[in-house]
Amino acid sequence: MDHVVTLNAGSSSLKFGLFATKAGEPCVICTGLVDRIGSAEAHISARLSGGETLFDEVSDSIRDHDIALDQVLTLLQQEFPEARIAAVGHRIVHGGPDNDRPVLLTPDSLRSLESLAPFAPLHQPYNLAGAYAAMKRFPDAAQVACFDTAFHRTQSWVNDTFALPGEYYDMGVRRYGFHGLSYDYIAGHLQQTAPDLHAGRVVVAHLGNGASMCAIKDGRSVGSTMGFSPLDGLPMGTRSGQIDPGVLLYLLEQKGMEAAEVSDLLYRKSGLLGLSGLSNDMRALEKAGTTEAGNAIAYFTYRIRREMGSLSAALGGLDALVFTGGIGENSALVRQQACEEMGWLGIDLNSDANQSNATTISSDMSRVQVMVIPTNEELVIARAALNVMS
């Protein structure tokens, strides 16, 4: 029996999965997560499909993504030595303007994707490092790239461009959007479970250490909060989100900062970490009880409300709001604050349902259905890997 491995590297995490193939469909055997990479509390865990714990360990030795990846691949080979890996599916954050679907990785395509690293410096190098490592571990397996930008290639020109001279658009300065694998899964899930909502106007909030929102109509991306890079839109764990370009010019021209310093500020020292002065982890901020932590959460949820209104305008109304991602699926406080004062849009929460992380957390009086749907990017990647391989 053929098996598929999925690798999904985030800015501070690495999700992975092992799937068997049955009747051409992936069937999950094991999924896992390396979380808080680079901290003293880095955590690697894996569970079998039935929920049984396969591995659960806190380690201060997982200093970077390379070490995390090596431990994951070693774990899979040790625990499942009989697995015949026919394909490895990789989440690749940036696919550029032309990749609107998964592709088989080749030396040429890898070089092309490496050239996009400046567009997503916090992710692309880790994604491609995973591809190279998997090629060494599984030299006979098909290596398949699944792009976070591909889902948004359906956006119209007005949502794809900036108000710059046309030659910049031609050279690739566009609004690409990200987290497309997550949005793809949510759209497919709604198509199966709530076809009326799938055909309607939906805003999905993918909230995690990286955070964005997407307007989806009839299963297709209409607009996204992220643009040219994964910096735009919502504030994130360590990323600033939307910022006036004049601030950057001021830092460069008046404060004498180098481009590398500004990049480090925007990608690694801002967001929830910068605002709170404490942590980029929402769990830690909710427990902290400090004024700064509370302000960071308040700013995060305020920006969610702002973007929710903007995306609803792009859709011409709103039928459903879906929360997903690590924060979206688990933080009742963030969901509650994000929906405060949104009655004008037709949103009314059921506080008990929200506290229990129910699937539907809107009240019977709510015109907009508010849902919590766990995303499954690994399943999207596994299916794509099988399709490309076949």
C-alpha cells in the first residue's frame, strides 16, 4: 500500500501527517505538530487516527525548523517502518502569479520557488528546506508543492492590484493572499455539510500565529486581508499586519534603520509580541492579566472587526462567519471580542456555545451563522499529492 507524508511549516510550527491510500483517497494514520519552535518549551506530539497518543514530549533542543524536520522524519520512519512513501506533499507559502494549482517539484520548479523567498522570508525558506530534506529521505517519492497563494488566484483585478504604475503589476507586485490551503479546506467542508452557505457569502477568519481573513463567494476567493506578503492585514504573533507605508519611510529615512532592521521589526518583533511586550502566544496573553496583554488582545480583535466589515462589503453582505486556526478554534475570548458590536451585520453569539467551542456558536436570533470549523490543511495537501502523483 502506498503512503503519503505531508509537511506544513509555519512561522513557529511544523505540522505533519502520514496517510495511507485507499481507493485513491488519503486515509489518515497519524498526524502531529511541532509547536513553539525555537523556545525552551518546544513541543512535539503525534496522535494516531483514533486519537491515541503516539508521541508527546517537550524539548529545549528544537532550536530551529531544520532540527524539527529531522526529528519528524526520524519519528515517522521509526514508528512506521513498513510504510512505503510514494509521495510527499509540501505546503509552499508562495507560488507566485502563475501557480494556481499543485505541481510536481522538479529542479527547475524549485529554483523558481526559491526566487520567491523575498516575498515570504519567514516561510518560503523553511518550506523549501522541507522539500530538499524529504527528497533525501524519500528519493523515490513524488514531491508535490501545494501553494497557499493558489486559492486566491480567482480574485478580480481590483482585488489583485495596488495603485501603482502598471509595470509593477507586470513584475509581480500584486495582492497574492495566503492561507489558501486552509480556506480551500473550509470551502470544501461547507460544500459537503452546508451547501447553501457554500453557495453564499462567507468570511473565514484563519487565526493563529499567522492570521488572515478571506471573503469567499460560491467557494471562490473574492478578497483577502493578506496582500503582497504575509505581513499585511491582521496583526499576528510577531508580525505587524497593516501599517502605513509612511512609517517605514520614516524609520528608513529619519531614524537611519537599515532594511534588514525594518524587516526584523515587522516580521519578528511586532504583532502580539510587540504590543504586549510579553509573548506572541494567545494562550499566554489570556492568562497574563496585564494591561499590555489586554491591549494586545483588544487590538487584535478590533482589527478582526474592521476587516470583517471590509470583506462583507466586498461580498455585498454576509451569510456566515467561520473561525478556524489555532486561535480561532480554541479561544472563546477572541471569538467573543471579535463579534462584539457586530449586530449591525447580523451577528449574535450564543455565549454558552462559544465557551464550549461548539460548531455553531451563533444564537437563534443571529441572521449570520457563526461557526467554528477546525481546518485540515494536511488533508488538502495529501489529496493534492495523490492527484498530482496519479
